[in-house]
Amino acid sequence: MDRCTADALEALKQTSRTFYIPISRLPVGLQEAVTSAYLCMRAIDEIEDHPDLESRHKVALLQTISLSLQEATEGEQFERLSLTLNADPNPLPEVSIRVGEWARLAPPTIAPRIWDATAAMSDRMAYWASRNWQVNTEEDLNRYTFSVAGAVGLLLSDLWAWYDGTQTNRSQAIGFGRGLQAVNILRNHKEDLKRGVDFFPNHWTDEQMQTYARHNLALADAYTMALPKGPALGFCQIPLALAHATLDVLAEGHEKLSRSAVVALVQQLTRSK
């Protein structure tokens, strides 16, 4: 493992122990691609969720990142992007400042697809920030969950196909992303309300959002069960199992899945490989 990959995996471990486990188990090449994609998207997600930035400033930052990725040919503009983000008057998370490094980590034959997906998502996040994340209807919710998660499912399908030719149902891939995002919305609902954001459509209850999540997780189940034995299956099983377990404990009235339950579930899944 080269130093760049090792540094990226350490950054990944600091930002998401949940995704660190399945990504760290991926084979060389695919590991760099998925790490690059995850960290690029985590970089823009941290800006979207930043508690101390005004919405219009988030819009400007997200559009700057998108435009930089759209003009990408080599690596020079990524260095300029990091300098721009590092010079921002508001301290930004390290994972966001280093987005150019994460973009460069991807293997050259798939990097443009990752840059394109991140640029598109950054633009969509800017749109939602500009309207203060107003979700009034189920259609709005579908648009938002596609913007920040369903499109990730499509990117994952492209990565599996690029690596070893694995073909997937792309409608189910969208459900995979939407299902995980819906569980996150439920888990973070109280915290989101405190910062003035509500991703629930008007008059929706927890039960209605749980139904929405379960519908999409059913698509995620179908997506994952259709995967052949290999790295894609090994990757998808862990976050999907954790999403199901989290949704179950939320439905029982608990705030989140305990750390011990997470560890036990992950160990069970990894031992079965």
C-alpha cells in the first residue's frame, strides 16, 4: 500500500469507522476508487452540514468545488482548490480542505466518473442549501435523497462494473442509496430540527418516514442479494445490515444503535466471509 492510500484510509477511519471496515477489505484498485469517492463526497457533505456556515456561503463553497472538478484534467487545479478552501475565513474540516487529494487518489481509468459524480452532487447540495433544505412533499424527499444518496448508488454500480464487469439493477441501486439516507434522516431528525432543518415532508410522522425507509431498503436488499460473491457484495452487506438494525431500534423508540451492537454485527458479517 502506498503512502497516499494509507493516508486516505487513515482519514477515512477518522471520519467513518462504519465505512472504513468494508472499504479497507476491498482489493487494490477498487479500494482506491471507493476511498476516493467516499472521501470526496464526505468532503462536500461536511460543508453542507457545517453548523457555523451561512447557507449562501455553503452555496459558494459547494459551487467552487463543483467547478474545480468539472475543469479537471490533471492535478494542478486540485492543488489550487485546496489552497482556496484552506484560506477560507471560516475553519473548514480537514476532510473538506483535502478534497483535491481525495480526487487524485482515484485510478485514472475511473477518476473522471468520480469527479463527475462529486461535481454533480456538490451542485445539487448547493441547490438544497440555497432553499434551506425545504422538503414539503414526498416528491421533494425523493429529489433530495436522490441528490445526496441515490446518485451514490449509481456511482457504486459504475465502480463494480469498472472493476470486474459486475452488472446491477440501477433502479435498485438508487434504492440502496435512498434507503441508507432515509435511515440517517430518521436518526438525525432531532439534531436537524435544532438547526432549523426538517427533511420530513409536511405532516409526516416517524412511522411514515420509517415506511419510506423500509420501502427503499427492500430495493437495497434486492440489489445486494443479486450481487455475485466478490468485493461488491462484501462492501454492500455491512452498511445495509447496519441500516436495517438502526431502523429496528429507532422503531422501538431508541435513539441509535449501540456501539456494542455495531461491533457485534460487523464481526458477524466479516467472520462469515
